[in-house]
Amino acid sequence: FGSGILFDISSQNQWGNTGSNGGVAEVNTDNEKIDGNVIVDSISSLTWNMKNTEFNGAINSTGNTTVNVEGGSTWTLTGDSSVSDLTLSGNIEYGDYSLTVNGQTYDSSNPFKG
């Protein structure tokens, strides 16, 4: 809706107990072209399996975020990104941005090899 946010997986103050009301999402995409950014807060989690998917966006996560970029898929970074776990048999296009995986930072001159 024009916000640039594809997913916002985070706690909400409208329900649950603060500190234990995070979100959990499992996303499977196949043969998709997707634009937008993803937010995952520290008490939420995301597992995203990309198959034959073109994703243009950034993932900003302080939570448990697992991304599988399968063969035939390309993730084009549109901002610095951070995930806790990454499996890569597809491609990542870094441009001028960096990707942090479990505390280790990668970029176009030092790409993640998976």
C-alpha cells in the first residue's frame, strides 16, 4: 500500500503479553517477482523459502530469520540486510549494500558462499 514494507513480522501492542507476543511466519514463494522490505523484530521469526523467485528488497531482522535462496532465485538487495541463517544455491545481487548472516558481514567484494 505504498509503504514499501512487504512483511512486518513483529510484536503488537494490541494483543498478548509484552515480550511474548511476537509473530511467526513461514513463507514459500515459487515463480514470484516480489518487491518490498521485510522487518522481523527480536521476539519474532521468519522462515522464507524462495524457489524460482526474484526478490528486490532488504530484510531487517533482529529475530530468528532463516532464508533459503534456492536455484533459479535471485535476491537483489535494496538496503543493508541481516538474517540469522542463509542457505544459498541461487544468487544474491549486492549492489552497494551489505548482508549480515549470523554476525558475519558480506558484500559484493566478499560475497556469501553458503
